[in-house]
Amino acid sequence: MKSSLKNFLYTTLGVILILVGWIIISSCISNNSMIFPDFIVTGKETIRLLGRGYTYKCIWASFLRTIIGFAASFVLALILGIVAGNVPAIKRVFSPFFSVLKSIPTASLVFLFLVLVGAKNAPILMVMLICLPILYEAIVRGFENIDKNLINAARIDGANIMSRIINIELPAVAPYIMVGVASSFSLSFKIEIMAEVISGSTTNGLGSAILACQRTDPTNMTPIFAYSLVTIIIVGLISLVFMPFESKVKPH
């Protein structure tokens, strides 16, 4: 109980510091209602946006593309992780690939995918490739921490590879998988929105809405701040969903 109260107080203090910083920056910038609107102006605009059906259509479109990209990333990471976890040589072969994948500038990938699949599908591939190494490494880390005595005992009992994977390895790796999911899903949502902005996608989506506001009036940042606040709220809700689950399954 004391720990929960302490966490709440720390979180509240952090939010207050953010608001204070926001007020200071906003008051120091001339014409701040257009360039750096204060949180009251932003809040009013956010409420206005949340009263429009178009906003929810954008939220759903971005969320759906996030789910598609994340699901594809998860399936691929699970397959590669199982192979690498059972064959150390394959893990070493995969290592340079995932190191390069993590190092490639995100903007470069967006422009590549624009040429390959177009603006509508580029954000999906972005989510997939950004989350893939995070999920893969979480799964491989889980395999590295499996009790080898369990594997050896299963082999002595005559269990085949599929039986070991289903009955021993995947249950043992599950906590690591869920930590990877918890740490990457919120990131995938933000990546999807960023990819919409960079790709110039005109389909429904929060990133597309932000880009449309910028093109309509480049000097007015209020709707952009409001859409960003909507995104922050959604990411915060996603984090709250995963937070208790992550604390229960997080491996030691």
C-alpha cells in the first residue's frame, strides 16, 4: 500500500513538473498560442478533436495498422527466436543482421518502403522492422535462461523437438516474450504515427491528421499539439494495460 502511494506521488510530481515546464516554455515564446500553445489552449483543442468522429476514425486506422505490423513482427520473431534458441550457430548467423537492422536510420526505411509498397502500407512495414529485433532478442534471451536440465531430461525421455518446444521451451520463454511485447507495443504505435507523417500518407490516421494540419496552416501548432496529446493519452493507456502484467511476468 505504501509503495503504491509512493509511486502515485512520484508520478503526480512528474506530471506537475511537465506542466510547469510547459507553462515556462510557452510564456517565453512570443505568439505562443500559434507556435507553442499552453496546455489550457491545447486541452480545449483536444476536447474539440475528441468530439469529432473523424478523430476516432484516425485513431482506429493508426491502431489497426499498428496491430497488423506488430502481429507480423511477433510471428516472425517467434519463428526466428525458436530456431536461434535451439541452434546456437544460427543465432550467431542472425546476430549481424539484427545489429544492422537496429542501426538503420528510421527515415531511410520509410523512404525505401514508400518506393516498394506505397504510402499506405509503409507504416505497417516500419512497425514490423522496428519491433522485430526487440521481440527477437527478448525471445532469444528467454531461451538462454531455460534450465538445461529440463531439456536434457526431455531428451532422455525421448521427447522430440516439437514436443520440447511446445511443452517445455515456450512456457519457459513466455515471461520474456511478454516483457518484449510490453516494452515494444507502445513504441510500435508511435513509430506507426511517425511513419504516416514522414511518408505523407493521405489515408486516415493520427499521423496523417497531424500532417494535414501542418499543411493547412504551418504557423498554427495548436491542432498538432492536440493530436499529439491524444497520442500521449493512448500510449499512456496502453502502458497502464501492460504495466501490472509486465511486473508479474518480468523475469529476474
